[in-house]
Amino acid sequence: MLSSGVAIVGSKVLIGQATGDIAQRDLLGGAGKSDAEGGASLDGPIDMLLLGVDARERWAADDVRSDSIIILHIPASHDQAYLISIPRDTEAQIPAFPKSGFNGGTDKINAAFQIGARNGGGWEGGAQLMAQTIKRLTGVTFDGAAIINFGGFKGVIDALGTVRICVGEEVTSIHMKYVDGKPMWNADAKKTGKTMKPVVHKKGCQEMEGWAALDYARQRKTLRNGDYDRQQNQQQLIKAMAKKATDGGMLTNPAKLQQLIKAAGKAFVLDTGGADIEDLIFTMRGVTANELTMLKTNSGTFHGNGNGSEGLNAETLEMFQALKKDKLAEFVFNHPQVMSTRK
């Protein structure tokens, strides 16, 4: 969102001031691009790993899984972007990780973050092990990564005001209830002892406040295609946020821009792979919400791997190879069915 407005809002100095509150850590470990792949150079394609974590105050910091796993690919032309989600239940070989005392093994891929965070590894260790697991599974290496705390993410949406989401399938929230017209977490709602009414996200296009948009994007169990529908809903939310920022004047107003980035500072931990954050943002300034293409894995539905677990089908593995070779546009042209139908 920020990169889309760089040409309007001004200098790198301003961008540096605005992004000063975003924590930067080593989130890639051994999964960063090698010098032969471009290293810290921003001249070629850019691949970012985006990890969403649902960290609540009552949960231990080292007992959090990353249920939202998205790869952001920007081709060498730097004029568009692709979002590809990796299914949370994909069976993966998780490599040994001495930092957390893990000797390696097979598990669902969303467990990699929790395993890396154990025994003092923290979120930094969780992201590193996830990145290394994805590298082993797909061959993709990264220029950078971001951890997104869903609770803080709500603040970013609130800074935008609302986002326009077109709900394709009515869904009743399994996480929240209304009490006296106020949305509350189920546990908090029960404590009131008052009548609780279900939170229902109705079919159709609507303006959503931060809490509603985030709750909608977190639903999985009651959706027709489970996690696959949730993947598309999460990608849809990212695109809606980018569109609101670029179309709503947020990025043309330095004061509002700083307000937005201040909210982001509470939601994100970032790794730019050795590049200056100002340079990364300037490099991506040609990407806007209209050039953000959302892609599906496994044809948008569960794909068994033959031993009772979930795997990536041949088309999806081919898609990741096209990403690695920076030929994703050609792949999508020849496989239009991988494009999300979300608006």
C-alpha cells in the first residue's frame, strides 16, 4: 500500500520516518536468496513471505501457529504482484532447527512456526523455520518476510476506516458474538451472562469495519471449501486494503500516511533481506491494487497426498517452479483456472 503512493507522498526521508516504528528482525535464516539468485539486490524479481499469526494475550509467545502462509511475488518488471497461499495442513518435511532443539520431522506445515518458536526461538525462530520448510517444499527462496499479528492488523484496517469486501458465501462467525449490539470474542461474551446473538457475514458487497473484516477473513470451519476459501478471503482482504489506501487518498496525505504506518508498526515484524526498507518500497512503487493477482493452490480444494494427509498437486508445484523462474505471468496465461474468483 505504501509503495503505491511513494511517487505522490515524496522523499525517502519521509518514508524512513513513517516506517521507523516497524520492528525489523532476521526472519529468513537460511531461506534468503543466495548471491547467485540476486541476494540483497532489488533489480530482479522480489519474493516476500507473509505469515499471519493469531496471538492473543493469554497465549504463550512460543505456542503460536501460523495459519496464514502467503507468498507475494513481484516480477522483475516491478509493475504487478501475485499472492499465493500455502494450505495450512500441507504435509511437509520440517528440517532440523537447533535454535529450538528440534531434530527434524514430518508435520503439517503450519506447525513449523510453532516448532521454531519453542525454547526461546521466539517469532524470529518460528519464521526462520517456516521459510526453510517452504524452501524445502517448493524450492522458493525469499528477499524478505513479514509476520502479521491479526490483532494488530485490525488497527491497520481501522486506520483506513473501512474496506469494501464482496462476500461470496454467507458465514456465521465461530469466534464472535454480539452482546447488546457490540461484537465480542465468544469467551468474553459468555462472561457477561447476557443474551448473545450470532455474528453473520451476509452475502453481497459491503463496507466492513476492522473487526468485521478480520473476523470474516479468519473463518474456516464453516466454509464450503474450508481453508481454501479462507485463503481466498484473506487474499481478498489484502487487495481490498490496498485498494482503499490507493483510491481513498490515504497515500496522498503525509499525516494520514504516517497514521497508517504507525498502526502497521504495531502489527508487523519485517525482514527486508538486507535491503533498506526505503529502497524496497521505492522499488515496488509501480504495484497497485489493480495489479494484484490472487492465485489458488490445489485448484481451490483439498488434495490428498496418498497417505491420508494433504499435499500440493502437480499443477501447484509447477506454479511454484514458474514463480522461481519469474515466469508466473506465462503460467497464469496458460492455466487461467488458478486465478481466484474473488472480487
